[in-house]
Amino acid sequence: MNNETPEKKNSLLKTLAIAGFVAIIIIIGWLSIQFVSVIPNAFSSLASLAEGINQYEETTEGSQETQSLVVTSNTTLVNSGGSADISWNTAQAQGSYVFSYDCADGVAVDLVGANGVQNIDCDSNYNVGDVDTLTLAIDSEKNRYSDLSYTIAFIETDKTEPTAVGNAALTIVNSNVANINLADETEEEILEEAFEDSELDEIAQEAVDETPESAPSNPSTVTQPPAPVFEQEYVYTIPTSDPNGRIDLASRFISTGVIINQRFVSTSINRSQSGAIQFEVKNLGTKTSEDWTFSFDLPTGGTYESKVQKPLKPNERAILTVGFPEANRGSFTFEVDVETSQDRVSANNDFETFVIFTN
């Protein structure tokens, strides 16, 4: 009996040890299941927190509103071939300003600076630097009245999109369309007529807008116009001459009129009064021209021969006004001819314009 008792005790201890080990395994397995079920929720919460932070940052960055620039000009009415000075309030930050204008039929705009005249394209952005004024040379060839809408935008340093934008508009008058006599119309009357024309356009547009439109056959093909791109492009560069380039002087009629107090006024000419003709000569080539002259027959008889004119750099132009005595006739055809050496294109050196003198 004394020999069996230790054996029984050892057997009981082994049984208890095995049972404890099994229990520990079961507990570890249960804890593992619980841990695995908790981990996805923890990662999901962390992901939601990160997404919320990103959305907040995007909202904060996108919440910056574009400010407004107040754009003004020294005139709201410009004769074709004339100029206008525009200005705007400056932004309180480091950066530069961008100029652009909307495309309009027959309208062209040049930027005039200390270094010359710069041709620019419509619906394009031109960085004009850290300035608050610009001089625009404006031409309109097709319509009696044309609207020029333009935009000034401010772009901060190291940014590509504007943080401040201003818009304004001018009215351009071409007195050569429909033989309009500007001398008989005041600026207020011209603006009133232009306003009436714009009202008619608005009425016609409203009628078009009210016309029901059929739904597109495939709505998925309808695309939105792209947003404007603002490029850092400086335009005030000194014209340079290419020694191997070409010279191309082109003449262009601007207007006829009279000279009052040493100032040219575009208007009709009475046959019994002195008149004047105004035209432009521009170097469309890439090389500075030689000296040049121009000439044309006078309505009173004889020929006007100019003195030698200074060379024109590439893209540089000269606007010339020549007066003449009373015509004493009903009409006359002016034939202006520009003469220079080494001109590659002679077809645009001269022009003709027919003028009717009033009684």
C-alpha cells in the first residue's frame, strides 16, 4: 500500500499538468481570435483619421478666394489706331501681373513700352512684370464699333495660378466703316449708339437662349472648355536685329481727317478746307531696315516726297500724319508708296485709299 500511494500521486499530478496546459492553449487561442477581430477596426479608424486630415488640408488650401483688382483706363472710347493707358491697384505680395484680352473680329492689340511695341495674341496670357500701368495700341479693321475686353491677373512668386483678377473693357471706333463722320458726333452719342447696338445683341442672344435646345445624343461626349493657363512669359524685350534676317516694311492706311491745334482729328474733309492723311509703316521682318522714304500724289496736284526716315527695328512701327491744302474737288485716290533697299516683300510697300470730300 505504501508503494502504490506515490504512483497514484504522480499520475494525478501528470493529469492536472496536462489539463492546465490544455487550458492555457485554449485561452491563448481565444485571445488570438479577439486580437485579430480588433486589428481591422483599429486600422480602419487610423485610415479614417488620415483621410479626415487630408480632406481638411485640401479644404484649407482650396478655400483661398481669388481677390479682385480694380482696373481703370484714361478713356473708354478709342479710335482705331489710337492708344489707351490702363492701370490697376497693386497686390500686397511679391509677384508679377499678367495681361490678356478676348478675341474680337478684326481687333488687334499691341503692348507699348520703353523698349518698343510688342505684338500679342488674343486669348493668351502675357507676364508684364511688377508694374501697375500699361499702354495699349489698339486697331479695329472690320466693325464701326468693337468692344475690347481685357483682364489683369496677379500671380504670386512660385505660384502658377492668379490670386487676384480684374476685368475691364473699352469701345473702339473705326471711322472708316460706313463713312462715319466723327466730327458730328460727341463721345456721349457714340457711346449711346454703341450701347444700343449691344442692347440689340443682348435681345437677340436672349431670343436664342429661350429657344429650346435638343438634348445631345451622347451626353458623355460633352466636354467643358479647358481652364486658362497662366504662363510666366515676359514680353518687354528689346527688339534685336538678325544680321541674316529679312527686311519687310509694310504700309497701312489708318484714317483721313484734319489737324486742329497741332493734333490730328479723324473726320471727313470739306473740299474747301485743309486735310490730312494718317498711315503706318511697320517692319514685319527680323532685321533692322535701311533708311526709307515715302511719297504720294496730292489732291491739289503735284507729289509729296518725304525726307529720309530713320531705320525701323524688327516689329517697330512709325505712324505718320501728312497735311495738305484744300482739295477743291469731290474725291481723290491716295496712293502711298514706301521705298527702301533690301526689302524682301515689295507687295505691301504701298496702298491706295479712296476719299470723298464733302461740300
